[in-house]
Amino acid sequence: MPVYEYECPACEKVFEVQQRMADAPLTQCPDCEGPVKKIMSRSSFQLKGGGWYADGYSSSKPEKKKESGTSTNKAAPPCKSAASCPCAAASS
């Protein structure tokens, strides 16, 4: 059932009421019996149960692999010694 928020200008009280959508809006304050008006407020929509995230996204995102059409041109790490480096022998 939706929750509606009302304000009473006489006693300056703001309160919430659970009502069906088909129910008529309240006209009297439950405390002072003065006239009330329905006010617009933020939704308090919550998803309950497992499998829902508070912000709508998982905290751990899977790594996206780059397509083969894109290259990154990373340089090879430097060799530890010139004697064991196959690149140094090829360039000699």
C-alpha cells in the first residue's frame, strides 16, 4: 500500500498514512481535528530481500577485456642481464 504524507497547518504536524489508492484523502488531523493537506515528498521506495544493491550496482565489477582490434603498445620489461636477453643477441 502506498504511504501518503499530510500536513496540518493548525498544529504544524506532518504525518504519514498508509492508504489504498482508491481511498479518499484525509481531511482532518488525527490530533487536533483541523484541516489537512496532502504534501508531495520523496519516495521511500526500498527493495527488500536478497540480490538487490543499495545503489543499483554491484560493488565488484568484472574486468572488461579489450577487443582484439585495439592495441595498447606496452613496452616489454627491461632484461635483467644482456647475456640472457634474446633481443640483445638478435640485434648484434
